[in-house]
Amino acid sequence: MSLALPSSAPPLLELRGLNVAYGSVQAVHAVDLTVAAGEIVAVIGPNGAGKTTLLSAVMGLLPSTGELSLDGRPIARPTVEAMVAAGVALVPEKRELFGGLSVADNLLLGGFHRWRTGQRDQRERRDEVYAVFPRLAERAAQPASTLSGGERQMLAIGRALMGRPRLLMLDEPSLGLAPRIVREVLQVVAALRAQGVAVLLVEQNARAALQTADRGYVLETGAVVLAGAADALLHDRRVVETYLGIGGGMVAAPPAG
């Protein structure tokens, strides 16, 4: 279960009428979305639905219109620097690791913002990441380019955790991974709740995402068409027929445990 907020507390992240366009093409249409502290929220939908665009806009990588608030404070023009400073981290679909650097050095770079602001706890934080992902500790001296797909995803998430984010945004973390590794990665994501870290999870693997999340949104052609508790969406006829059935193109993750 997610960490409950008092009813008077604002969401950690709130989007109201968020729009993103590529020239004359509207990629995201009037999206309303909230994420509370310690909550995992999944965004599912087909290829081209605008899921990655949504995360990029929240992170300040793409211009947007509408309202974006953190802790109830509006951010008129999100920038990457402002969002990182506010405790938001993005793990992109392509992971974007420094392949020629070691695992340990990739992690240290993830703590650069904290170092730049005078917080010299990068090595301690790296040890905390190793506790979450012991495999990274075993491969600390290896170049990132030599890791398996699952290990690269662990490193990408670990690097983001080096900044102690309050909100971690994950773009397709299961992409290209074997079902066993998907389960392992998403179990770690679920465990972040206990640390009060909120997660905004974008996934094509709808079953795995909704089994991990507290709430979910279904995005189609840039607009939210369904929203609700993750368990309710898992049993919604439209979601089952479109995203969870054999013809839906989704690969079901094995049950956790």
C-alpha cells in the first residue's frame, strides 16, 4: 500500500491540463495527473500514445502548456535544473549510461548535483545503492558497456537514486528484459515506497505495471481515457481486452513472490 497523505496535503506532483506539441502536432492533450509521496503511479498505453513525451515535459526536456505543481507550488516553466533541484529524477528508456566509465563512476556522476550543492555523501549513497542492487557492487569496476541489459537498467535506476529523488520517473524499465529480470527490477521499484519515494512508471507491459502500482492512467493518442486504482484497472474490461489479452501485444510479468 502507498503511504497515505493527510487529505489537506497537496500531491507531490500535480498536472492540470498539460499539453505538449511538436510543431502543429499535438502529442499530449490536456492531461490531468497526480502522484502522492510514496505512491507508485503507472501510465500505460500503446506505442505513440505520448507516454515518453509526458515524462519529458514534466522533466523540462520539452516545452509544455498547462499547470505543473510540486508540493502545491506551481512551476511556470519547468527546466531540467529546476526539477533535479526539486528532487525529481528521470530514467530514460535508452538508459543513457556512460559506457566507457565503470559502474562505480557512473553512480558517482548520479550524485553530482548533491556534490555541487555542498553535500559530500556520494560514497555513502553509493553504498546504499549497492545494498539495493548487490549485483552492481559485484561489477563496480566493470565498464557499463559490458553489463547485461538487466544490469544496465539497475545501474540507470541506481544512478538516479544517487540524487535522493522524491519523485523517480521511469520510462519503459522492462524494455528488452527477460521476465525474471523484469520482476526483479519492479520488486525494487515497489520497495521504494517504504523510503517515501514516489514513482511515475511509464510502461507498455501493462500487467507488470499495474501489478506494481497503486494507481494507473491509460493514455491513448495523447489523452487520458481511463484512470483509477491499479487493481480496478487490472479488471477493467477495456484494459483487459486491449492491453492484457493475448492479442494486446503485452507480455505479462510473472507474479511476484
